[in-house]
Amino acid sequence: MMKINQGVSGFKSFLADLQAEFQNRVAEAIQTQLEAEVASWLFRGRYEKRQSVSRQSQARCQRCRSRNANAFSRNGHRQRQLVTTFGVVTYGLPRVVCECGGSVSIPFSILQPYQRFWDDVTEQVERWATLGLSLRQMQDEIGETMQTRVGLRKLNTLVQDVRTPPDLQLSSVPPVGMLDAIWVTLLEDTPAVQTDQSGRQRVVKARHKVAVLVALGLYPQSGRWGILGWHIADEESQSAWEALLIRLEQRGVYRERGVELFIHDGGSGLRAALNLIYPHIPHQRCLFHKLRNLWTSIQAPTDLTREQRRHFKRELLQSVLPLLDLDNEDQARQLRHTLSETWQELQPQFVETLQRDWHETVAFFRVLKRFPNWQRTALRTTSLLERVNRILRRYFRLAGAFHSLSGLIACVARVFNPKRLI
């Protein structure tokens, strides 16, 4: 029986004994399960005679491809080690041979062939990756909790093993779609080679910016939302956005299934792609981006102090804000006309920015006219998508730069897959 000795050392010894005993229990449970599955596929326990009736098994001989259970027999065990969250456990993998001399493959339910890491370790690594831990931090955690060392390459393989579900037809299509892009640094190999401090030849990598194009679907009636799709491209060009929009269309995102509005930040490539693929659906210019451009366009008098210039720009921008709460598009057009007449001579850039893309600036009024009960705050900006993208940017800041495209895809998929609409 284990006893707790006095002092910290005694307590640590107690915990070590407790963990060793727990590892033995886990190993015994794994061994018992493996022996039970062998008995199930051979249709007989240890030291039981074969039945006279031939029975087909899921187990199969690797040489003659036979599935005749009467031709199989047990042939000892192979000692194996398995890394689990409880530590490294040792077990005996049952061997089964065929009468032809070939080895029989047993479809074990809890272990895969040549499996070294149990599924609980893989899930723990995925949780660490979701929390933003680096590979070296994961390596240290495994060494501390599981009493073993795992190579960085193996950890990198586990982290990048994220599968994105196929683009199936949506069971329900959201009426509102939001589109935006996030830029991130990707390292790419160059022809140059350099020698590091350890004398190893390393390929020189160059920094390259890529865009993660994201589409979010929103149900304004209930507030439910989810990710419709995403795409990685070298730029926010029309062709890059078309690649994402075509995938959305294949999932059922089109007018006949209830799509009423797309909200975007006003990029030229995205607008061209929307006009080509969705010409009959209103496109709303994000009003936050519009107000930001209006702020930039205001030319404050040069004889004012810095604080006075900010106050001047703030007062002028305040005159545009009633646009958000007007009842219909006619009232918004009248406000634009009044502001244009008032400031045309003194603030020509401001007036030009206000009038530019006006049809897309007030597109949400046309949707509200048909659906007056929808929340207008959900129809004017891409703020919801910006909040979702903020989660992804947090991982991008932790990574700094991605050394491979597969690592970037795994990071994005780990964030967006749980939020994916199906």
C-alpha cells in the first residue's frame, strides 16, 4: 500500500507511484480489449478448439488474402509502447498467423497499425494548437506530463492534420452574406541556400503576403451566423474572389434560395466579382469603411490647431450619421443632396467621397423595404465578420509568419471549421 511520507519529496513520490499504478491499469485495460477483439474475430477464445463450420472473419491474411477464421491461430505477442496523456504504457500486441504462414491483420477498434500516439494525445495537441501554443511549448508539455519526448516534426504533422469538410449543399441558405479578406505573411522557398550556425545547409525563405478571403452567412431574423467558405489567394483580385464565390454558388448561395444582400468593404476586385456572379442581388458597402473614407477626405483649415482640426472633422462627420437612422432611401438621397450643396466648394473631396458608390451605400434600405422587421444594424456593416476575423488575427500574431501553406491552411481550418454552416 502506498503511503504519504512527510515533506514535499514524500508527496512527489506518492504522486509518482500513483501515476505508475494508473499507467499499469491503462495498459491492462488496453491488453484486455485487444485480446477480446482477437477472440471476436477468430470466433474462439484462448485454448478453445476450432469449430467444424468454416466462418468468414473481418481479419484477413496478408499473404493469401483468406478470411477463413479456422485457418488462423494465435502466435504470441509483439511488445509495443503507446504514448497517452496518462504517460507511456507498454502492452503486448497479439499476433495471429494463417496456416499458409502469412501474418493476419486484425481490425482493432482502439488502435491503428503502427500507432504510437493514442487519440487522446492527438486531441490534446489540437487543443494546444487552438490555444496558440508553439511546437516547442507542446514538446515541453508532453515531456512534463507524459514522461516522453516527441519530435517537432511529428508535432507539426499532428497540428497540420486538420481536414476541411467538403463543400456540400447548404440545408438552409442565409439571407445575408458578408465578405472580407485578412492578410498574413507566408514564407516561401527561394533558390538561395545558406549555412546556419550548426553547419547545416538551409534554404533561404522569402516573406510573401497572402490573403485569406472569408465569406460569412447571417440570418438577420434570429442573429444566427456561420462561415460559408474561405479561400487563400495571392491577392484580392477579381479572379481570386470569383474562385470563392463560385464555391458559394455551388453550395446553394443564390437568389432563388433566399439570398437578399451581400455586404463588403468596397474592394474593386470583390465588387467586379459580385457584379459578374451576383448581378441581381444588392451589394451593400460597409458603412464603417465608408465613414472612415469620409473622415480621411475632410480637409480641415490649416490655421487650426491639431485638436481644433479633429473637432472640425468630427463635427462634419456627425452631419452624415443621421443617414444610418433614416426611414427610407429617398430621405437618404435628400440628406446627401443637402450636404453636397453645403460643402461642394469648401470640401470637394468630402462631397466626391460621399457621392461615390452611393447605390451601394444605401442598398440596405431596399432590403428593409421588403423585410422591415430585420435588424438594420446587421445589414449595414461587416462588423460581425470583423469580430470573427479578429480571432484569426490573434493566431496570426502569435505565429508571426507561416513556414508552409499547409500550416496556414490548418490554422485557418482550426478556427473556421467549428463555425461552418452546413
